[in-house]
Amino acid sequence: MKVTGIIAELNPMHDGHKIIFNKALENRDKDDGLIVVLSGNFVQRGEPAIYDKFLRTKQALEAGADVVIEMPTVFSLSSAESFARSGIALLDRTGIVDELIFGVEELYDEATFFRLCQHLVDEPEDYRITLRNELKNGVSFPAARAKAIRESIADIPEELYSSPNNILALEYGKAIAHFNSDITMRPIKREDEVSAHKIREEMFRTKKHGIYIDDFTQAFGIRHWSRQKDYGDDIFKRFLHLYSYDKSLTDLIDVMENKSVTRTRISRMLFRYMLGLPSIDKCDHIEDYAPYIRILGFRRDSDNILREIHDHATVPIVQKIADDTDDFTDYQQQVLDEDLMAHELYRLISIQKYPYDFIKDDYAQGMVII
């Protein structure tokens, strides 16, 4: 049996995702499996998912996934490093995943790729000095890291660490090295002509059905005025100073964006603040990033994969929240409570916007089974 993993947001599902799914399903035996780790209702770019996690779970299952696992909100709404660490940790803790498949803009030489991954894990002194100096000069982290790589390991092709999906691939490689995981990596060259970013922009512009950043403007206002002294980041303090009820969240992000802080970082700060998510600086061990495995859905004809997860997983498995969380540690309960809060906020915004398109709460919904 061979089990492949995919870490995805599906925000929204498009042809590029389907290509990756189809590649994962090629030449598989009847007992092989495909497990997807899916962002919940808030995604790594610092946005609400356009469609809720249960609809996207159904789409993943229809595309060929056997089991879909939820990535905790505290990690799905975080840096690329933490997002990748949680995805790899969850796949690793199932105890059955052999490989990770993902899309990249440019295929790379495997030896060169892993040499760069290890370089970023080790962080040699010359790399750290350049990175620190660039950040002090007000350069954004992605740009600062790119310069530090160029100056400390000059023979690495720049496209390997400059394009979005290749950058995420590096984070997957770093996470595998950090956790000493046995998961192998299988990159697939992206073939989709229209990016998910362009699809989202067009959906937002045309007001197509879905949930978007500005739908949370009033909710942010309530959060801001009720608890405005509990977030210490200087960048976000400036954001709060600029905030007023007559501005949308998108307008405020436009004002805040500059060469030293990316739009994505600002937006992530905004939603982490709104949801009251804690800092994850102290997370280091694999169980920190995968405190439990929450099953969002599975295929009826793939119950063998679900049984294998139950037999080999090294962290608790949650299929029904009311029944499977009694023995949770304080940390596991905290992460789950954050997910429940995130889903409830998303659900309430959705109900206000689309009162006849009702999303159930996490307890009532149960797993998606097709």
C-alpha cells in the first residue's frame, strides 16, 4: 500500500488542483490512498476561505481524496513555515503517508533543492547576519531572505526561492528535515494558466457568491473596541490607530502595505487578532503542530485508509467532537477551541450574508461522507 499526501487550501478549487489530484491518482493500486490536509475557514494568505471547509472537503473527496484532515486555524492562518510544518506534521502523525505531492512553478534538481533546505534549517552565521541586517533596514522578510540566500549560497538558482509555490516547497522540505520525517517529496510542474489569486480577484470584483475579507469589517470593529490593548506588534498598533468604522478592511490594508511589511502579513495579523489566536513562537515539536487529527470527511469506498489511520496514528483522532475529545490535554483543547471559534465566526458572517445558504456548526455538521 502506498499513501500520498496533499497539503491544500482549495481556495477555490481550480484546474491546477485537479491536475495535482490526477497525478496523485495515476497508476495506483486498489489499496493505495490519498490524504488531503485542508485549511479550515481561514487560509495562509490571511483571508477567510471563499467557501467553507465542509464544501471544500466535499470537493476534495469528489476529486479523488480518500480522507480529508483539517489543519488547525492557528497554523493555517500563519507564516508559510508554520503552515508547512503543520501540514507535514499531520501527514507524518497519521503513520501511513509515504510521499507528499505538490505543484511548483519550476522543477528543480533534487540534490540542489535539499542542499538549500538544509542550509535554511541550519542558518549559517553569514546567512543570519545578512538576514538580520536587511530586516533592520526595513526590507520585508521574503526579500531579506532572498538576498541572504544569494550572498551565502550563490550557486542556487534564484527561481528556486523566488516563486510562490517553490517557496512553499522549500518550507515543506525544511519541515521534513526539521522533524526527521520519512515522507518523500514529489513536485509536479504547474500547468494551470490562471492562478488562484486571479480567480479570487475576479470573484471579489464581480461580487460572486462567497465570503471575503470585507465581510468581516463590522466584526473587526466590535473586536477592536472591546479588546484593543491585547496585541503588542508595532505594525498592528499602527493599523489599529488608522482604523475607523467608515473604512473597509481592504482599504486599511491598502494604506498599511509597504516595502517592509507585505499585504499578506498585515491581513494575517488582522484575522489572528480578530480570532484571539496566540503566538506560535514556542511551537517546535511535531506534536505541537499536529496535536490531533480532525477528520473532516472520507469516501465510503476508502474506509480501509481510515482504518489504517486509526491503527497507526500517533496522536488522537477526532471524528465526532462530542465523543472523541474527553481525554484531550489542555493544549489540544485550546487548539480545538480556537478552531470551533473560527468556524463559528465564519458561520455567523455567512448566515448574515446568505441567510438561505445555511452552514451548520462544527458539532451538528459531522463528517462529510460521499
